[in-house]
Amino acid sequence: MSYNSRPKFIGISLILGLSLLGFFIFKGLKTFSDKDRVVKVKGLAEMNITAVSAQINLSFSFSGDNLEKIIHDTENKKVRIINYLIANGIEETNIKIGSPLITDREKYYDEQWKNGKTVTVKIDRYSNELSLTIQSDDIKTVENKANQLKSDLIKTGLTSRIYTDYRFPELNSVKPKLIAESTKNARIAGEQFANDSEATLGKIKTASQGQISVSGLYDPPTPYLQKARVVSTIVFFLD
């Protein structure tokens, strides 16, 4: 290389070097800037959960000072109720009998306020409570059956406390689907925002899943249905 061409070569190299340096600085600044270009969106997912089984809970009690008598009365009423249930088409295998709950009160008298003064009132020493449960797979009609049973038992002198209870699937069985749906809905919301901003939705920066909540449906009254709900919060990069 001649002496005269050396300054020209050095100048070209310097220009190329400065150009490359400027390019990498620009890319670095752009990458740093892009890290701050994010969008935070929420994705909602809801799912109705149907009960897998139901049961009618029935209970009654007797009280008095003669323990043998209240045990006898309890057993007699239990047999009559079971006979009534079987006679009305309920399988005996679907009837579960709980253990008797006998209470022996240490105090036989109670102080009560009546007519402006405190009076001593005698209370029964013993009480005996018994419960029965009737299993049912027909979840949509069990409520009507319980109401009819309550009415029929009153008419036959077998008045009892009656209410229904439902068993639902474990939340873990629906959790993956709920999370996937909420994430999908969050991405849809993020893409809409990106399009409006003339940008492209990038990868997920951070994500957090809210707690799954379960509530009953009351309109219309369907006690055998519950609604599971989850909200996921996701932060996306914007390109």
C-alpha cells in the first residue's frame, strides 16, 4: 500500500467502524426500549360444574328424663321412617343410618327471665338425636323429592328436619381447562391492544393466576349447579 493511499484506507475503516458502532448502539437502545414496551391484560374463564350426586339428610330427636324411653321412641320412629321410604320406592341400600347422639345434661334446671323476674325452669335431662341420609343420583329431582318427603312425613306423624346436600367434582379436575381458557382470553385481549397500537404481541413476560372461586347459581334456582371462575393476569411484551 502506497503512502498516499494509507490515509484514505484509514478514513474508510474509521467510517465503517463508526457505522457499525452506531448500528449496535441503536440495536442496543432499541432492545432496551422494547423491554419497557409491555401490555398487562386479564383473562376471565368461567365454567358451570354439575353435581355428581346428591343426598337427602333427615334428622329427628327426642328428649326427656327417662333415657330408656327416649331410646325406644327414637328406634321406633327410625323403623317407621325406613319402612315408609322403602314402601315409596327408595332402595334400602341407599339409606344410611347415623349413630345416635345421646346428650346427658349436667344441669336439669335453667334460669330464664319471665314477666320481669328470673324464674327457674325444669329442662329435660337427656336428648337423643338420630340422622339418616338418602343417596340419589337423580340430582335434578332430589329437591322436589325432599320437599314431598317432608310433607308426607308430617302427615304421617313422623315430622323430621330435612335438607339436601350435593357433591361436586374436585376443582383439580377442571382447573387445567379453566387456566388454559383464561390464558387464551388474555392473549386475545392483548392482541387487540397490540393491533390498536400498531404493534405485535410478543412473548409472556410475567403471569399470575388468581384463586379459583366457586359460587352457586340462583337464577333460576339450580342447587345442583355451581360456577367456577378464575382470572389470570398476564404481561406480554410488545414488538
